[in-house]
Amino acid sequence: MDKLLVSFLLLTLPLAQSRNVAKVPDKGLFTEEDQVDILGQTNFDKIIYNQPVLYIVLYYNRWCGHCISFAPTYKEFAQQTAGKYWSRVVKFAALDCADDDNDDLCTDHSIELFPSLKYFPVKSSSANDGVFIEDHPRTTDQLLTKLTELIVKEYKEKQHSEWPNLNYIEENTGIESLFENEEELNYVVIVFQSPESKEFLGEQLVLDSMKYKNILIRLATPQHQYAQQQQMNVPTLAIFKRKEYRSIYESPKPLNLNMMREIVRVYCSVDLTKKTEDTKKDEKKKVPNNNNFVAPKEQLHLSDLKSALSYMLEHEIPMRKVITGEKLTALKNFLSTTAKYLPPEMKTVSKVLDQLVQWFSDQEQVLSKDFSHQLQMVKEENFPSAINWVTCKGSSSEYRGYPCGLWMLFHTVTVNAYRMDGKKNNFDPKIVLKHIAGYVREFFGCEECATNFGKGAAKIDQNVENAEDVVLWLWRSHNRANYFLKGKPSEDPTHPKQQFPPNSLCPKCGSDEQSWNNGEVLEFLVKFYSELKMNSNDKELKEIHPKFQRFWNDNVAVEYKRDKNGWLDWNQISLCLIVWIICSSIAVLLYFMIRLLRSKFSSKSGYYKK
């Protein structure tokens, strides 16, 4: 019975662990200190819906390089606005779509590209109320202008009484009337500007002044009687003090926003300038504690390929609510090509991909939920169900990971295409590359990454002629990406971007500075992406009975390989204990039942053992 129990535990533990490993960690790019509400499946409705303020929501993916680069800007933007001045009008939130628990939420909100911004008007009640901010700006000043435009639009439509007054005063409104019934008011500032202006200078100044009770800022057109009398050039302003008959300041020339803020500070003793927090503090927080992290060895590892496919099939593709037309064609082409050129060690995965492609052939459109359901139906026991990066493991969850694994997968496909079919007369290297480019264009979540890759892919017909170009074109594209990402916030401090292969791996390959030796590079790449590393040579595997090696060889089992003093963690020990108690209880119960039956049988037969 002891042997049976050990066998049962070996079968049970990897399955239990796979469910835990598959869950992406919930640590994202934001903290509670960032003036950004951190959203998830459990709190989204409560935070966003039925609120008296407008909400801006950033949908991001922690591994997306441009999301990582944009995060500090978004934090600064939130701190400058809702964090200090505009909280009565607008608040900010962020949702990490890399978190497994948020998959359905991101799909329901039609999120396909990262980073994406949506605004939810006051008293929103469903995902349908959210509106995408198309081509959203990437600097704080541009974001501020865009946000002010949204606030003005919301105010014009609903005239929220809790908000500051963003209407223009009448052309004949007297300045003294603005002081009436406002005992605490010492200053009135009139911003003269064209209502058609897209800079929204006056509106921003009004929102900046919300927290001050001794100052009122209102908007007026150039046709206002005072502007006409003084022949003022817009945009400009005039400042009036209680009981003064004339302005204490008026500008003889047009002003920008910063000049307006400084003038108000000097004449009204209120500071409307937007001071940012110490950005160095954020930079320090961004650098992970990687003192004990060692960058992985450069190698092609089975676990990285399986993890990339797992994330792709279970997360990235289902993000599209409906897959049809060019998207469906691109997906069929890519999965078919990938299935054909995966390493022989991934035959089961190839089979699953082929079954999906066959299922696609009968569909004109595919819904996200139907795709996920079909995937679960065709998956087999050793299909990748966990995310376990090896070579692509970063020092923190936002580094490397899926983008690295996807590059590894692409390189493996192109190298195997060259090895298997490169010498055939009918081999077209352009088709393989176009299928890869089609997937990136239609499904890869990082919008700017996909756009930049697409610019190079547009020249495939010009740059790809020979069979070896299927390998070399992708290699050049990857090096070009590394060049532009070097030193950016998305770069892992423990694994700096560099041109590949470095001299340490291929001394004969050359470099950008010395010019590449394409022949040597091709030979190196073919060898590198053909030598697939696995866990089958681990010492632990050899010590396990062959019957159970296929379970242990699953990369999920790597999570169990602790140091010698801690092979099992407390969760696993608890599971062992529960199984042991159940099995022991069943054994004891069976024992007494057999004794009882024997006793009854003996009584009926009249036989008593002396």
C-alpha cells in the first residue's frame, strides 16, 4: 500500500501545482502610492461604476515594453491632476490584463492592444459606457490637454453642479456681479479665449483653482465687453480684486498656460503650478531587488517555447471578442506554420495546433469563448498549461517573459523551416515570415511593438530572396528591436539589451561595429535554435521510476525541485497529509468491514474457530 500511495502522490502533486503556477503573479506596474486605483475582477464595478467623477482607466500588460515606458508618465499625470487638484472631477485607475483573473474583464472591455486608455463618464454603469481614447498622447502636457477636452465635453452635456463652472460668462456680464454672494472671494480672474480653442487653457486654470475659496476663475470670449474696451489679444487674462474698480492686472499680449499660472500666483497669492513628486523615488522603486538574481544562460529551452504558446493560446488570442476576416486568416496561417515547424519534442503541441486549424476551416468567425472552449477540448495531458520561464526569466515579473519567449518561438520556427524545407525547390521563405508578421499585426498586444515590426515586415518581398533569408531576416529584425529598446525602462537591469550573438557566444560572427559575417551567423543560429534544452537530464528525473517520468518531465514539475532541505513546501505537505489520512481511513474501514463479513459468514455456517 505504501508503494501505491507514493505513486498516487507523484501523479497528484504536479497536477495540483500546475494550477498554481499557471496563475500570473498579481504584482503589476502600480502601487497604492501612485494616486492610481488598482483594478481587478473583484473591485472593478465598485470603483468605476456609479461614481460622481469621470474615471480614466489604463489597460496594460506588465510585460509590454511600451506599457512599462508609459507607466511613469501615467503616474506623474495622476499625481499632477487627481492627486492634488482635480479629484472632485476625475480619478485614475489601472488594470493589468496579464493577470489571469482579469482575462474575462479585459475581453469584455474589448481590449486588444496595450497600453489602452478608456474614460468612463460620471455615473457609468457598464463596460459599454467606457470610451476608448484613440491615439492617446504620451506626454503629461498632451495628456492634460486631452483630459481637459473630455471634462469639458462631459460638463457641456450634463452640467454637473458639483464641478466648477466651465461655462462662458455672458458678453455683458459685469465683473462686480461675480463677487456677489461670495463673502470669502477676494479675487476674480477672467480668462479671455476663443471657445473653439483646442488648448483649453482657461478650463485647465479653472480646474487648478478648485481647492481655493478666495479666488474665482471664469471664462469669457473675445466679444466680452471688457475685452472689447481694452482691445485684448487672446488668449489672455485679467485679474480683479474685491472693491477695486479696475483690474489689478491685464496682459497686453497673449499668454500660455504656465505664464497664466505664474501671474495668478504673484497677484492672488495662490500657487496653481503643478509640482511633481520626486521622480527619483519612483525610479528607485522601479529597480527591482535583484541582488540574488542571476541572469539565465543563453539557450533554447523547451519550457520557454511551451510557456509562450500557453500564454498565446490561453491569454493573448482570446482577448479578441470576435476573430473573423483577416484576423482569422492570419491566425490559421500562423498556427499551421508553427505546428509544422515545431521541434519533434513538441509533437503533442503540434497535434493540438493542427486540430485547432482544422476546426477553424469550418468557421467564418470565431468567438473568444468558443475558441477557449475548443482549446480545452483538444488539449492533452502534457500540453503546456503553466507559465514557467527559464532562459526568458526576468529579475522581476515585468521583465522579459512572454516577449522573449515569443521571439524564441519565432526563431525556432524559421530555423526549422530552413532545416526541413530550405533545400526544396518549392520552399518560399517569404510565406513563413509573412505568417509570423500576420500574427504580430493582428494579435500581439503591444501596439507600438507590432507597428514597428510591421514596418520592417512591409519590406519582406524586397529583402527576402534565398532560403537562408528566412532565418537572417528575423535575426536582423530582432537585433533592430534590441537596438531601439536598449536603455529603455523595459530593459531588465540584469540582462541588458545587446546585439545577438555576442562575441562570447560566436567569436567568428562579427558585430555591428565590425560588420556581421552572415555565413557564420547563419551557422550559429541554426545550431543555437536546434539544440533544445529540457529537464530530462536532471538528477531527480533519473531517480524516479520510468512509469512516472513523463509527469515529472512536464516543465511544471520544475517548480517542485527545491533545495535538498526543502523538496516540498507547506502546501504540498498539507496535500500529502490529507491524502494519507483519506487513504488510511479507507484502509481501516475496509479492514473492519472484512472482519464483520467474515464474522457473519462464520456464524451462519456454524463454524467457530477454536
